[in-house]
Amino acid sequence: MSTKPFGILLVRCQDQKGIVARVASFLHDFGGNIVDSDHHTDRETGDFLMRMVFDLAHFQLSREDIHASFAPIAKIFGMTSTLHFSDSRPRMALMVSKYEHCLVDLLQRQRRGELAVDIPMIISNHSECQFWADRFEVPYCHFPVTPGKKPEQEQQVLEVLHRHQVDVVVMARYMQILSNNFLDTVGCPVINIHHSFLPAFIGAKPYHQAYERGVKIIGATAHYATQDLDEGPIIEQDVMRIGHRDTIDDLVRKGRDLETFVLARAVRNHIEHRVLVYGKKTVIFD
Amino acid sequence: MSTKPFGILLVRCQDQKGIVARVASFLHDFGGNIVDSDHHTDRETGDFLMRMVFDLAHFQLSREDIHASFAPIAKIFGMTSTLHFSDSRPRMALMVSKYEHCLVDLLQRQRRGELAVDIPMIISNHSECQFWADRFEVPYCHFPVTPGKKPEQEQQVLEVLHRHQVDVVVMARYMQILSNNFLDTVGCPVINIHHSFLPAFIGAKPYHQAYERGVKIIGATAHYATQDLDEGPIIEQDVMRIGHRDTIDDLVRKGRDLETFVLARAVRNHIEHRVLVYGKKTVIFD
Amino acid sequence: MSTKPFGILLVRCQDQKGIVARVASFLHDFGGNIVDSDHHTDRETGDFLMRMVFDLAHFQLSREDIHASFAPIAKIFGMTSTLHFSDSRPRMALMVSKYEHCLVDLLQRQRRGELAVDIPMIISNHSECQFWADRFEVPYCHFPVTPGKKPEQEQQVLEVLHRHQVDVVVMARYMQILSNNFLDTVGCPVINIHHSFLPAFIGAKPYHQAYERGVKIIGATAHYATQDLDEGPIIEQDVMRIGHRDTIDDLVRKGRDLETFVLARAVRNHIEHRVLVYGKKTVIFD
Amino acid sequence: MSTKPFGILLVRCQDQKGIVARVASFLHDFGGNIVDSDHHTDRETGDFLMRMVFDLAHFQLSREDIHASFAPIAKIFGMTSTLHFSDSRPRMALMVSKYEHCLVDLLQRQRRGELAVDIPMIISNHSECQFWADRFEVPYCHFPVTPGKKPEQEQQVLEVLHRHQVDVVVMARYMQILSNNFLDTVGCPVINIHHSFLPAFIGAKPYHQAYERGVKIIGATAHYATQDLDEGPIIEQDVMRIGHRDTIDDLVRKGRDLETFVLARAVRNHIEHRVLVYGKKTVIFD
């Protein structure tokens, strides 16, 4: 997307006649050229989801007024809607344990301008990734998890996230399970990378499970973290062919590449407001 | 797509404000629910292309009147537009030489309802595929190419195609190069499958070329036939990994699968009016 | 593989020093040029598996005598070994229910020489595929499954398989679960195609399960049928990307292509004696 | 591969009877268990290539004596052979211009132990990547290319490479064409990454060429640099699907990921002595 600012309007409601026409006319009537639009209707549930991107250059409403002006239309159709601007940079917190591959990849993409986010901090239960935080000059919050003190540690994490008004949390191989309380309280989406092709190999040590089962392909899955472990809405998946010569160590090594680019694609789609969740699923407008 | 009939409106013009809103309103104002819509703007050329699918069930215009009613809008924006109906079955001619794999695949897909077309005839310069024409009960036109008589043979082909008012010709491994005169005269799109990842290995014996070069991946390309051999707009491509153990025969064998499903996907997208050509490129609204 | 005959020696034992050297010397000493060889050691279990292909043209032992001459070596290393000849055509029975896509694909590949097998019959619990049996001129055994009479039907199937001395059974979307008794009695490998990326979506209606879960990729798995449903050793898997626009019908349609070529590759590897089973896994020497 | 040391014997000669048996026996007779072996015969050219990995733990010859002891066998068969040890770390120089993605990826893989090499220096014609050299604590040689002074710059590069006895040079998006003189003099293999699916889009700006042609898939190719630009033996290739929405900037961005992991796989295969070159092709024993 080019550097001139765009508005991104996300809409969800029950399907009904005239939505596309009505929303397109609203934007057009105020001078907004629609540069990208996509919508989807789930024929079984009747859910309608839409994403419209419009040029702000000659738009006749101030940014503050757009949503209010749109409210009556949203009301008619029973829509929930959100409005984003392409030049506002979400604040993305990274959580990591010992493995650095996803972390470094995301830091690098952000540094070279592929991910238009600010990264206020890296949070870890271990000290290993301090090395990378230093090199990328990002603050590192080391909150160890000690026996019986996990709730306290989660409180530390939540306090930091809230203080920095984080918009999205990315678990870049953070090896702790977040409590229901954490997910209820965090107040923003949490993206996780699971190192299997979900729903295959849910839970611990998926590469070991894959090796035992003798599959010919391994996978990785980026999903929103929800209270049901590994059951959250899937954002992105990909796979890689393996063979009988591959040991568990080979699966772990090859899997790192998979995890890295699956998570990167999911994060990019999320921060560009291309991912809409409904029920247990996602729609990706890419 | 379900069995109830839809209108499919394809539009092309120079990009300008308000197109989406205007067209969506047109359809909505006559009672047509938009069930699918997609558009694309080429930022370099300024080309705008759009596909809108709308429910005909309660549409207030007869099929005959839609296009005329739309004409004033098309004129305002300088659009070229075409209108199709999901329940009209295009007439698709298949051309083949000796290799039957693409032919049988397309016949089978049509038979099981994956391709909503009629197949008035198979045309071949060889007799081998008569076997399959008989089994699928499709008329077989055997027009051999004899030395110095190719123009006459092309006339035979054209005569049959015109007589049956064919809407699209698919060269399912037809190993003759069609003359410019043929392409000028045929009067409908011609889809070809080339057995390489174009633009690599243009021309004859691409698997031999691939083998000589030592590539690690082979490909196939479905494209519209134009006067520049192997230079027509690409509809679909796919690839397959190969290794040093693969002989040329192995490439030919593995390539058959590639050719088969690349051509099938291209044909399906074409007949569902998902392929829009502009310049030397295509837009695929899938 | 070219038309001149080869011997294919498959060997399995516990890993120990000198196996490759000893077997290679045996073949060489009798004038057998090794044209292909591959082996694998599972470092965890200590299993050693090897496949050696050798030229029979100047081999000094008759085919009948090779295995007996090899027996002392096999004994020293505690090997189980089997010997095959590239010019002997396995007898492959096809079992099918109503869906014809895998069936027609395998028949076509056999007809064009890609699968060097004889197909003595097609067995089905339905009559639909008689159409294809007639066209490919393969005998069709229609054994319906009637309520409470499944054991009798399986006896009919077994009787036919045994009478024709079938070497391998391929369930080309045969929608009945084979009983333990059947699998115990059949006396040859049974290959099944499951329409999911196992172990995800075991059991019935995997495309429906995939749709419900919102996965971004669907798969298919060819495996040997064992008494644990969908738990047999995996021979081949592949996947295909899907999106939110795909309905269950689309998954079924796209999945047909996946099922078709995953099963075809598994069958080809099996009949070329490239698949060695050990424990719950396979080694594929391709 | 585990940490215990292995010998890796690479062999090339014209195909003839008894090679596998003779070499396997040689290794076995001195107490070397063959843990991995692979070979390939090119049926057209008659080239025979083999890789045998054997356990050094109980091998009865010292490392220094192995090659000399093998010499008589090599002579009989007219072999060229090389011997490597799994615990010797090749010295790999990295050359880079302004783009850092391949560089950082290789540095990271080396740091986490995926690439068992030493990296004595990074060489660049620009200063941008000094940033990363500092962070990874690798010496950075900045040799700018000034008009008319390219031969002098190449001499600087050669001098550094020779002084550090470099075993392999990796052009990690080094945007200068190396002269024939350089390639003749460098004395070790040079691996390059080209940002297209060769032989498509040879030369400059392949992503622009791909965009103009309207391909549906982009690729990257790692190959040995030879005097014929972009014509060297291909080590690894991979591809990625693109669509009409992708601008040239998108191709460049997506292509970075392709380039990164294609080059990483090629480098890993090279340093593990899995790549054998013959003619204009490679054999990859993986």
C-alpha cells in the first residue's frame, strides 16, 4: 500500500440486500474513492463481512467525524463496524521464551518497513532473547515464571501491556499457556503460532507426535489465542514436505522456517486489518 | 455456485471515482442482491476491472433489458461491459492430438458436473482419441494435417466451430500451431496449455529443455492463444518438484498431471467468467 | 524404468556393520550391476531397510535361484528379504463405491502404461461405476451391502480376491469400513485413500469437519488399511490451499483432485516396491 | 547429523559394474559402518556419482591415510574422489550489497548451529550492512566499487578471500557481476541467489520482468556462479504464488522470503557435501 493515507472500514452484520451499494455510496458521496473492497457472505450462517479501503486525500469528513456519520447506516443494517487509518501504527508487543527465530524475523521485518507497527517491548519468561532485544534496541521485560507464582507473573505482563496501550500481542514461540483470566483481561487480540498443522497434533511436542505418526508433511498454524487451547480461529497455515530421513531434530529445524513465515504472514494480515473473525473462523481479505 | 440463476456483470474502464457505488446502486435499485463482487485497479495503467454477481430471483428487469438499462451508466464511465447468466452453458470445443490426458480429464469433469458447459465436438488431427470420444459419446471430427494442406485443415476446423457457434476453444494438448488467420477468424477465446513454466522453455520440447538445464522444478501454463506463440495472457500456472533421478520420461509423466489440473482450473475460471484480460495480463476473480 | 528386466531386492533387519557391502558384493559377484540402491536406518529403533535394484541381463543365477542363494546372507544378518522382478505385473483389485474420480484415474494410468499392473476386476457395493468398468473393459463385481449382511458381502469380496490371486487391493473411495476379519484374511496389502490430512479429521465427513474448523488448507492421505481405522502406515499425503469463499461443496470438489493424485502416487510407489513398512511408519525409496 | 564424526566420501566416474560393492567393502573392511549412502547414474551421459557417509569411531585408518588407501580403488575405476569430515567447519565468506535479508538469515542460522561453518568476514561494496556485521560480531570488509576501478576492487576481495583460505563464497544478494577473471582466480565455489525461477527472467530486474509478463508464480534460484551469467548449475529453486493485486513492490517483498530460504537450503546442502556438480547440472543427495 502506498504512503498516502487510506481509511479502512470493516463491517459485519447479517446479510441483507443493498449493503454494498449503501456503503459504497456513503464513501463516494463524501468524496472517497474506493481503492479496494472485498466482502464475504457465509451462506450457512448468513454472516456478512466487508472491508472497504478508501482514499482520504479528498474526503470531506474529518477522521473524527467519519464513524459518527456512518453510524445511522450501521444502525439500519444492524452492523458492527470499525474504522482504521493506514498511517496509524498499531502497538505490537512480542512475547517469547527461549527460541529466537520468530522474534528476530518479526523484528527484522518491522525494521525494514514490512510491518508498519511500533514494538514497545519484548516480554519473556527467560533471559536468552535479551541478546536480540539489545541488538534491535527494543526494551526487554524479563518476567520469569517461578513455581506457584504464575498468576503474579501474568499480572506483571498485563500491567506492562496495559501501561503501553498495546493493540496486539504476538506470542512468538512463548511456551507458557496463558490463563483464561489473562485472555479475559488483556483487552486486545493475542496471536499465537502453533508448530503443527492444526487440528493435527494439538498440545505439547507436536514435532514428536508427527514423527511418531510418520506423517509425510509437517505444518504450522497461526491463530488467535482463546480459552480453548489450540482451538482459536485460524489465521494462516502452511506445510512442508518431510521424509523418512528426517529425525525429530530435522523436523524441529525445518519447522522453524515454517513457524517463522506463517506467523509473519498472519501478523501482517492482522495489522493491515485484513482478518475478520466470526464464530470460530476467520475471513482473510488479502 | 448454487443452482438458482445469477447475473454476472463484467466491467472494464479507466479508474475513476464512484464506479463501485454507481454499479452497486444500479443492481440494488432493481432488486438485485449482490452475492459476490470483486474489482481491481492497475495503479500503473489506470485500468479498472470489476465482476459483480447478483441474484436474479427478484430482479425487476428481464434478462433482455438489463444490458440496455445499464448502457447509460456504462457510457458515463466509458465502460465496456458484458453480461452473463450462470445458467447458460457455454459451448466448448476440445482440440487434441494424440495425448489424451487433458481431454479425458475435461470430459470427466464435464460429465460429473464440475464444468457447466456443453461439448459439441472434439476436433483432432489424429485418430487416437476417437476411442475416448466414443466412450463419452461426443462427436469426433478427425481432420488430419497433410503436408502443404494445413490452411485447408484449419478451414475445416473453423467451419465446424462456426457452425456449432462455439463459445470457447480449448487446446487440450493440440500439437499444431494455429495460424494468425485462424486466430483472427475463430471469433472466440482459445485456451492453450503449454507444458512449461512460461516464459521459461518457450517452444518445442520444453521437458527436454528443462532436463538439459537441470531445473529442480517443472511447470505448466494455461494461457490464451495469441499471435505471439506462448506469449498470450497467462490464466493459470503451477509447478512440481523434480530431482536428479527423474529422466525425461519421468518429466513427461509427472508433467501430464500438472498440465491436466492447470488446464482444468483455467477452463473452470474462464467458463465461470472469472478471467478478465487487459493488455498482456489477466485478472482472476476467484 | 526402462524395459529391460531388473531384480528388486528388499531387505529389513537390525542395523549392523557391513550390510551394504555384503549385499552389494553378493549382487556384483554374480554379475548384477546395481542400477539403484537406497537404504535407511532408523536411529531410534535400529531398524535397517534397504532396496537394491540390479540388472538381470547378465546375472549368472536364474530368477528361481537368486533368493535361495541369498538365504545364507539373510540368515547371517537376521534379515527378512523379498525379491521382485520389474517385468512381473502385480494383480491389483480396485474397490469403489459411488464416486468414480479415483477409479477412472487409476484405470487411465494403467491403460496408458503408467501403472504396470493387471486389473482383474473392480469390486463395488454400488452399481454406479459399472459405467466405467464397461468403458475400460474391466470385469465389475457388484456386491451390495444389505442390512445385517455385511459379513456375507465381505465373504463374496474375499472369494473373488482369492480366486484371482490378487497382489494388492486399492480402496479407491470405497466407503465401507473393512472388518478386522477381512483384513486378517485378505492376504495382501490394502491401500486406502482418506480425504483429510491425517491425523486431522479422522473418521466420517472430513471435509465437513475441515469446514467447521476453518482450516486454510485441506489434505488427503493414502495409507495401508489396518485394524485401527485411519491409523495405518501413511504412504503419501498432499495438501491444497482453500479460502473463506470455499463452501463444503468446493472442498469436496477440490479434494477430489487431491485424493486422485495422492492415491495415484501411493499406488505407483507401492507397485514399484518402493514402500517398506516398519512399525506404524513407511519408508519411501523414490 | 549427530555430533560424532563421520567421513564423507564423494566419488565420480563413468558408470561400471561393481562400484558400490567395491567402495562399500573398502569402508567396511577398515571398520567403517556406512550410515548413509546414495548414488546416481545419469543414463544418458554414463556419469556415476556417489556419496557415502561412514562412522569414524572405530575406523582403523587415520584420517590422513584414508584417501591414500583409497587411491588404488579410485585408479581402477578412473574415479575422482574427495573426502570430507563432518566435524571440520568450512570457512564461508558472505558477499552482500545493500539488501540484508539473506545475510541476516545466514548469520542467524550459523549462530544457532544450523550451518556448521565459520564466517571469517562479510564483504560488501556498500556500507549499509555494517550494522548487521557489528551486531553479529563478524568482520566487515567494505570495498566500494568506483567507476573504472572494478578490477581493483575485485583484487581487494580476492586478496581477503585468499588470505583467510575461504572454502566457499556466498553471494547473499551481491549486486555486482563477478568477472571471469575473478571466478577463475577465486579457487573455491561461489554460490549465487538469483531472484527468479531460472531460466525465466535472466538478467536485471526479474521481478519487474515477472510483473510485466503477468506470471502467476514467482521464483528464486540458487546456483553456482559461472562465467555464463545465470547459467551456472542450479542447486535449489522454489516458487510462490502471486496474484493480480500484487504490485512490483509486493513481488520484491514476497520474493525476499523466497530468496532467503532458497539460498539457505542451497548453502546447507553445499556445506554438508550433498551437492555434486557434473556438466551443467547438480545432483543433490539429501
